[in-house]
Amino acid sequence: MSLIAQAAVIAVILLHLTFLLLEMFFWDKPIGLKIFNQSREQASRTKTLAANQGLYNGFLAAGLIWGLMRGSHGIESVLFFLACILVAGVFGAITVKRSILYIQALPAAIAILLIHFS
């Protein structure tokens, strides 16, 4: 895997760790309320769901880290987790908010392409 492909995967990891932090710990804090455009009441009602979602984002990041740590033996794992992120991003764009396509799915797609062409 090329250095630029690895950098793209690391960027996706950082995004998903950020999602973990926002959804698990800052969902009902001012930054979370602003980013997710919701009221305190909405955040309070959905806090446990968001924490669960954040945990899943953490697992996706962990899978990518694990794949990278395996070196050339981990490329299939990295591609699997990137594909999961891509599908989740497309689904989120269809069912929740279109911007998820650009924030989540696009970085994963770029990383997949960079891996395939490296």
C-alpha cells in the first residue's frame, strides 16, 4: 500500500475517532448540539442511541488500525472496513442527511481507490 493510500486510511480513522468522541461524549454538549443541529431535548432523548452509534464508529476505526498494523497482510481487512464505512455513508446519506455522503462515504471511497491504484 502506498504512503498516500495509508495517509487516506489514517484520515478515515481520524474521522471515525472524531465521530466516536462527538457521538459518545459530546452529543448533548454545545459542540454536539451545533454540529448535529439539534436541541437539548432532542439530544437528551437520543443520547444512548448516539453513544451506540459512536461505539460502532470506534469499531470501524479499530478495524482499520488493525488492518494497517498487519502491513501487507492487512490490506483485505482495511478494504473490508472501508467498504463497510462506504456503505454506511451511502445509507446515512439516503436516510438521514445528504452531507453524510461527503463526510463519511467519500473519504472511504477515495481511500479504496488509492489502495487499488497503489
